[in-house]
Amino acid sequence: ANYNKMKFALTLSALTVLTAQASNFHAPLRASAAKKVLSKARRMEENDQADEDAWMADYKVKFVGCDSETNFKDQDGNVEYGIAMFRLCPADSCDDDDRLGCSEGYGDYVVGMSTFVESYLEGKEEEQGDDGNDFNLREYSECREYEQEFDDDQAANNAVAYYIGPACSEDGDDIKLQVFSDEDCKYESDTDFAEIANGWTLPFSDGGLVSTYCDACYGANDDGDYEVSEYCKGSWEEAGKCETNMETFSADGQYENYCETIESVFPKAKSSSKVFAWFVFILVVVGVAAYCMWWNKKKASSSDGVMA
């Protein structure tokens, strides 16, 4: 409460100084002072936001799967075709080799695939800077018409429109870029990208658009400043959440509004009982094979003895 009063007082002071400009010959000096006050107020608001996101520093984010057949409705009622699923794992226990990343202290989330890809690419750009590539990946993080090049206006007028956007792999383990025939990117096109792009290959058409490794939510950007990544923050803000198992969470508490839906679509951890069953089965097969070899060998030895 005291913090908010302080911000209000700083803003009010700035407004008072600005108002005085109208009737005072020395207004430029006071405008400069007001500018400093407003700048300080903005910094306090930015610090306030950073404090709200600080809990994410304890986590790493891991993409765990996708589904092109399931749609996601965001907080404003907008529908995205296709979902991405991710997990926030404790930073000290996230395992790159585990599809789900961790088994304790985690939060599970579902979000529109385009929103997820956009947050991921924006986060990577913050960390690494613009790679200068002519193909703008962020432009196609959501469904967008591909701008084809034509030799003349007639060809352009008769051309068929094609769209590019993120799509889920058939096994649901990876996100790729895909050419579509409709503006919602629901129907994949049979036309190869090279046919409409003068022989160029579509980046990430085989997958790998989003990393499946554990990615720290807190780290240095390309300017060397430490902050919560847009990958974590942007994805989390828009996602349906199930945070029942989390030990550290936002000041608003644990969200559990999407647990039932997440349970129905989220990839399942491999059951240890199934692994054990396979192990027993292999042992039985090997045992039976060994017994058959021993029996055949014994039978052959007995036959040799009779002939003698």
C-alpha cells in the first residue's frame, strides 16, 4: 500500500510541475524536472513488474508436446487452432532427456500453438539478438500469407494464395513450419514450398522450431541484463494452468483452472510397471531360447550315444 502511495505521489508531483508550465516563464526547466519524476515513476513500475515475475527464476520451461486437432480459447475469447503443452520444472531438477522434464514441484500448461511459438522466438531474440536472416521466423509464428514474387502483374493476379504457420508433427513431439492452403492454417497444402519460393527450402519444415530442452526462465538478454525470459513469461500469462504441484508460484496463488483439461491432453509419463513388464518378458524369451538350445544339444548328444 505504501509503495502504491509513493508511485501516486511521484506522478502527482510530475503533473503539478507540468501544470505550472502554463503560467511560468521558466517552464522548460520545470518540464525537465517533471520528465525526471515521470521517468522515476516508470522505473518503479518496471521494478514492480519484475518483482511480480521473480518467482519464475526458480524454474526452467520445457516444451513437452503439441496437438493440431485441439483448439485453445484465450482469455479474450479468441480461438487458436492447435495447442502447445509445456511444463515449468524446478531449475535444479529439470532433465533434458525426460520428455516431461521432471516429476515433482512442477506446473503444467496448455496454450495456443501460435502464442507459444511467438513467445519462444521472442525470448530467443532477446537472448541472442536478431540473426539477420532474410526469412523472418517471428512473422510466421502465426498464420500468415506468404508473399510470392512474380515476373508480371498477370501472374500475380492469377496466383493462388498460400499461407505459412506453425504445425504439430504427426507424433505430437515437435513443432514445424508448414505451408497451408487456407488463412486459418487448418489445411496443409500439397504444394511444396520450393515451387512458390523460387527453389528455396522452408526453414524448420521437418521440425525443431521449438527446443525440447529445459530452458532457464531467468538469465541474461543480449544486452547482458538479467531478467525473466519472454519465453516463460509470455507463454505462462496466456496459458491454461494447473499448478497444484508447485512449491513456488505467483503472488496471486496457485492456478488450477485448467487441471481437468490438461489431464486429458497432456502426455503421460512412462509407467515403471510397464517397463518392468517388458523386462520380465525379455527375460522369459531369453530363458525359453536358452532352454531350447540346451534341450536340442542334449538330444543330439543322446542320439550320438545310441549310434555308438
